[in-house]
Amino acid sequence: MRDSAAPGAATGDSRPAPTSPAAAVAAPRQARWRLLADRRFLVLLALGFSAGVPLPLVAGTVLRQWFTEAGLSLTEIGLTALIGWSYSFKFVWSPLLDEVRPPSFLARLGRRRGWLALIQPALAAAILATGLTDPAAAPLATAACAVAVAFLSASQDIAVDAYRIEILEEREQGYGLACYIWGYRGALLASGAGTLLLVAQIGWAGAYAYAAALIGVGFLAVLMGREPAIPAGGVVTGATATISWRARLSAAVIEPFADFMRRPHWLAILLFVGLYKLGEAMAGTMTIPFYRQLGFTREEVAAVGSVFGLFALLGGALAGGWVVARIGVGRALVLTGLGQMLSNLMYVALAHAGHDVAMLWAQVGVENFTDGMADAAFVAYLSGLTNRAFTATQYALLSSLATIPLRTAGAASGWMVERLGLAWADFFLITTAAALPAMAIMLWLLTRLPVAEATRACRHPSR
């Protein structure tokens, strides 16, 4: 070992070797590089990539582009928003992955990697099967395969999140989460824009086969990684095996909600959380049919909507974090919420402009940047609402609640356009107005229950 040649090693001197000022400065940097070079972080990067692959294929732009080109009605395209319900309700079956062990032939991989090694091949097969369907001839078959993909994808998320938390020490969690997020974002480009750009060359079946192969990145990570250490007592997550299913359900769902319902104005808070992104959800579900009707090609949608849109979203998230730090969560909610609401007017401008690529870039840039800013403020607000005794479960439940109304409203957006005979400009004016109830509740809450008071109530709830 290199340390054997260090000063004092040969003489038995136990005093630390003298350290130069330059070495003192370099030491923390070298420690960070050693941390990031750890194979565990490469595994988390790959697992984040695998987790991000399915989302565009079954609950995002790719599936809606396919349905639009297949000539499905706007009502049917809108209903694709319901496919994502698996992501909203995954907390319901997450205790199963703690309580039930994977099949015996995967036992040598351990609990976390064993489940991932079972889920990921099934997920790849479901993606491949989705691509082999024909939505023009049998849309229900395509939707059924997409639902299976979403369920398996949400199950993969549960196992990956547990693995990420358990494989790292407390001080390493931030680096691990960063690796996971970068892998996830990279997958959104690879499976979103990448799949759309390949359709012209190899067709929808080939493009979905390519996306299914991307899951192999996560499977290799499972084989290369190591299983988290089992704590004393022989159970991965503590003493969970000795706790009944009813007790687990109570701890995971009932107790966090019961704690939350003891807060002042808890119902108004839940209404605000559920309605905050209503306008965005209604608009987002109809974006692909809207672009298609204006004459934008699949390649333009991939380059502008997926690639440029993702970078605009990330830039907005950074800007939103800066705004929260500068003016506080409450004021940031008002400012970014207003920007998110007004950004829907860019759809109205694009509807009047028609097939104008420059206007498309402007609309995508403004809408994604303001959404990223609003997401940063909203996440900061949700984080402040969680009681430290129930941080993980309460945040998961609140974030799930925030997505359920969005998917429901998004599913109805196609019906609104089609059955009510709305022009696109009128529809997007309605989506802009749909943000007003949440804005009104938010202003009422900030007046009656400022963020600082709400945070104190969450940290020290009355019993």
C-alpha cells in the first residue's frame, strides 16, 4: 500500500506527517474525486438511466406522437395521461418489495438486485411488445402494453430508490442522487428524442426495440453492482420482516396523512398541491397533436421539444433555485406560479403564427424555462411541509397527490378540444385560466399561513 512509505511509517512515529498549504487545499478535492470514482456511483448513473428510459415511451411525447400519426382521436390521445397513474400510486405496492423476497434463482443477487434483475428483463420485453402493436388497428392493445410498461417502470423506480439509499452512507447521498439524476436526464434524451429520430429509418417497432435495448444499461449495472449490506438482525431495511402488513401500511400511508391532517388549513394545502399544475397538465397532454396539426415534423418536435426543451427546463430549475434562495419560498411561489400560468399564452401565440419554427423555439423555451422555475419553488414548498418523522413517506404521498389530478385533467383535455369544438387558441386560453384557482388558494394560504409558520407546524405538529 502507498501509505506504508509515508513519513513516520518506518520509525513507528505516530505523529501526522507535515502537510503543505497546497496539499491541504488539494486534499478535499482529491477526496471528492475518489468518491465520484467509486463504482457505486457509476452503477447509480446507469440505474438512473434505466429508470428514465420508459417515461417518454408510455407517458410522454413518443407515445402521443405515435398515436397522433396513427390518426387516433384527440379524446383517445388525451386518455394516454391515465397510463402514468402507476407512477402516482407506486407507494401502494412499494412495501411488497421489502416484505417479499425475489425468486430463489435470484437469491444470490440479494433482495434489491434480485428484484431489479427480475423487473428489468420484463420491462424490456414489455417495451418491445408495445412497439410490435399497431395503434391504428388495435389502440387498446398498444395502451395495455403501455400500462404494463408503466407498472414495471414504477416498480423499477421503487427498487432503485431503495438501492440508492441503502448502498450509500449519509454523507454520500448527495453525490449518489446527482449521479442518478444525470443518468435519468440522459435517458430522457436517448429514449425521447432518440426514439423519435429513429422512426424514419427503422419504423416504430425498430425504434421501440432500440429503446428496449437501453434497459440493458441498467441490467449490466445490477450485475456489476453489489448488494447493500444487511443490517444486524438479517433484514435489509431494519426490522421490517417482523412488522405485519397492516402495520407497514399504517406507517407508510395512514400515519403520515393523519399527521398532516392535524395541520392548520390542511385541506387548503392539499387543494393547492393538487391544482398547482392543472393548466400545465391540460396543455401538455395536447402538445403533440397541436404541433402535428400545425405541420411540425417528427424531427422538429424531437429537436426542439425534447432536446432544447429539456435544457430549458434544467436552466429554469437552476434559476428557480436561485430565486427561492434570494426572495424566499412564499414570494418565489407567487412569481414562478404567475410565470408558469402566463407561459401557456405562448401556445396561443404559436396557434396564431402557424408553422413558424422560430415561434416554436420561443414557445418551447419560455414554457419549459418557466415550468422549471415553478418546479423548483413547488418542490421547496412541499419539502417544507413534511414532518421530519415522516419525511420520505409524507413527501412521496404529497408528490403523488400532486400528479393524480394532473393526469385526470390531462386525460379530459382531448375530449374538451374534440367534443366542445374548441379552436386551439381558445383551448390554451382555458388552460391558462385553469391555473387561477391554485393561484387564488396559494395567495389565501400565504396570507393565513405564511411559509415560515407552515414549516414550524410541520416540524412541531400539535398532538
